[in-house]
Amino acid sequence: MQGGNSSPCTVCGACCAYSDEWPRFTIEDDATLDRIPAELVNDQLSGMRCDGVRCLALVGQIGVATSCAIYADRPDVCRACEPGDHACDMARERHGLPLLAR
């Protein structure tokens, strides 16, 4: 969800506010994890800290304009979510946003 491009992610942000268990760490290496600010990591050190289901790295209003405060160092699970895939569809539906055309 990087600002300044034509990605539908810069308007959406739904995947970043779907579940407090979604922004988890999986195959990141230690160097990548060390670049994530400690205040954005959950107490279990297993993923991103969330406010409810919203990742604290999400900036902006869902469905209007969003970006990721740590886009370059976001977890692999965040990188895996692609516009219009199953995970994207689930998140968009939860927020009442229309599905993306494929």
C-alpha cells in the first residue's frame, strides 16, 4: 500500500484492518524484523501491533486513502495479499467495499 502509484491499495487498506492475527511474522529474517519500530510489534513479538483489528502501521481512512508507515519493511503476509485475490476479497467484503474487477 504505497502512496503515489495507481494501485487500488492506496484507496483501500481493508487488508490492514481485517484481523489482529493477519499481520503476523512468518518467514521474515532478523534484519527485516529489526527495521520494524518496536512500538508497532505486538507483545508476543509474533506480528504487528493492532488497535482492534487495524494494524497500527496503517495510515489513513479505509476506502478513501491509505498507506503503510513501514511499506518497505512490511511483513511477508502483507506482501502476499494482492489486489483482487481471495484475501483481498474477504477484507473488502468485511468493510463493505466492492470487489475489484479481475
